[in-house]
Amino acid sequence: MKYFDYRSPDGDIAKNARVSAVGFGGMRFPVNEDKSINYDAAKALIDRAYEAGINYYDTAYPYHGGKSEGFFAEALAEYPRESYYLADKLPLWLVEDVSEVRKFFNEQLERCKTDYFDFYLCHAFTQARFEKMTELGVIDELEKLKAEGKIKRLGFSFHDTPVALEAILKGHKWDFGQIQYNYLDYTMQDAKRLEELLNEYNVPFLIMEPVRGGALVNVPEAGKKLLENEEGRSVPSYAMRFAMSASGVFCVLSGMKDFDALNDNIKTCESFREVSAEERVTLQKVADIIISARLLPCTECRYCEGCPAGIAIPETLKLYNTYMTTEDKGALRASVDKLAARPVACIACGACTSVCPQHIDIPEAMKTLAKLTEKKQ
Ligand code: SF4
Ligand code: SF4
């Protein structure tokens, strides 16, 4: 296993940590037909990850409908608590008063069956949320929990612009950050600038969405061809290595839903070498191919859940992306026929776009799909 040394920005050596280069994200466990976590399948993955040396486990209040935290508690119970790092996040969108911080925090401790979190994050900061939380006294309250030893390191996950990131970095002394970073977003969503800013402010960071919710696994054929190699390196391994090569990164999170993904990540860590200048040029070309294929950057985070028209948004956007790469209208129509709610049912209420961290114009995508699949239009 490859490890990174996390060094606390405040110089407190007690907070330093040796973190596995890949961390286990708790958002995409294997599930049963009713969408509940398939305990046996997910537990087997955790056991393999732990045995391979993965020591960072990342969960959050809403993952898997609130069941991810409890799953980790059960799955990791047999391992000494001090042998792994557990990360959890405060659901900021549910916090309207400072008194709610401890309410959620204590509930999370209970769900996770632990007394403390090694890493604790303000979940999904935008500049507006940061300002609101500062005003409510939420960040001061989290600092108190840190002083009480219940939070070892305090940070934030982030979905906004570089200007917003700078305001957040200026506004508080953070132990770490967490950003979306991959070779598609490097230029497309200014991830390069986010990396530079975190380094300027000396804040170590984690990376989420290294394979862009699968977009850098299922790359178009022309991109795959560019990544063919004699060493047996997989397509996603390039994305993982790109993320692990970022300056200031101390862990790359991956939501591994099967053994193929997990074993591939372990192999990538064990044979790690930084991406070369030549590989960077190739990856930029692959990114250009993906962008030109007009794929929507949905990461399947499911923040948009609860569409009033009953549309399963990430699944429907996946059909959109498949169509954009294959242009197979027949297959698209057949897939749409199987959906519980068709894209044409979209009433363009905008509820989904307002919460989508990728800023996808979802109603517009639904309109395009409706045109392609409704005979009368
Ligand atoms: S805009 Fe359309 S897809 Fe989005 S929540 Fe509203 S009805 Fe659903
Ligand atoms: S459409 Fe946006 S909010 Fe919904 S799953 Fe995709 S990335 Fe997440």
C-alpha cells in the first residue's frame, strides 16, 4: 500500500497521520434490490480493503439514506479503533441553529459507535453556506468539539468556485480540505486552481470523485485507445494516479462497489508512480474526447433525489450520456420505456439544478431526452 504523510498545518505533531493513498468512500456500497446496503458483499469489500492496508473510511449523514454510518460501525467493529481513520460530515443544509450541531454530531457518534471522529467535515461548502455557518456560530461550535477531543481534525468538503474557496481558506484556519479533482475537471472545473489555492494556504487535502462518478472508467473508445499500455494498467488507474499525483493530497477517496474496482485501486497503490509529463498530455487529450462527446458530468451523488415528477435523475442522465456516445436512439427508447417516470414528465421546477454540485442543466437534458424518445414531439 502507498501512504501519504498528513502534516497538520498548525504544526501540532500529535495531529499528523499516515494515511493510505486510497480511502474507502461510503457512498456507493453494493446494494440489494430494495436499494438497502448488501451487508455481506459490502463487508467483504471492507475486509479486503483493511487487509490491504486501506486505513481511511469516509462516511456522511445522508449516504445510503442514512445507513452508511451504521454500516461502517458494524463492518469495522472487529478492528481496533485506533488502527483506522474514520471521517464523517455535518449535513450543513439541515442546520438552521447552532444548537443543532451537537444534536447531529451526537447522533453521528452513536450511529458510528465511536467517541470521536479522526476527520470531521463541514459537508458541501459553498461560499454562501460558509458565510451562513460562520454567522450561526457553527464553526465555533465545531472548534469546541475539537477542543473536547471529539473531533481530531476539522475540515470541509467543497463544491464551488476558486473565489469561494479562497474566501473559505481566508475565513478560518482549517486542518484539511476536500475537493473534486480529476483529469476532466482539471481544466473544466478549475480543479488546478483549487489545488494551487490549497497549497498557497498550506491546507492538505483529500480528493473526491477521482473517476468523475464513472466517466473516467467508461471513457469513449478513442480515449481508451490512447490509454492502451503494455504494463496492464487499467483505464481508471490513470485517473487514480492523476489524483494521487496532486500536490498536497493526502488521500484519494474512491467509492468501490465491487472487487474489480477495489483490487484495481490496490494494484494502483502498490505499483504507484506519479503521472509523467507525457501521460499528462495524453490524459488531457482523453479529457478533450470526453468533453467533445458532450457527456453530462453527473457523479451519481444523488443530492437531487426527490424529483416531484418521480424521475430517477442520475439513472436518466446516464441514459443521456450513453446516447451521446452511442447515438443509438432505439436503445435509448427501450431504456426510457423501462423507467418509472419518463423524461417528458419533467415540469422544469428547477429543484434538482439548485442542489446539483455539478451545475448540470437537468431540465434541459430532460427536454432533449423527451424530444428523442416521445414519438409525438
Ligand atoms: S426540474 Fe424536472 S427533473 Fe428536476 S426536479 Fe424538477 S421535475 Fe424533476
Ligand atoms: S444530477 Fe447532479 S445532483 Fe443529481 S446525481 Fe448527478 S451530479 Fe448529483
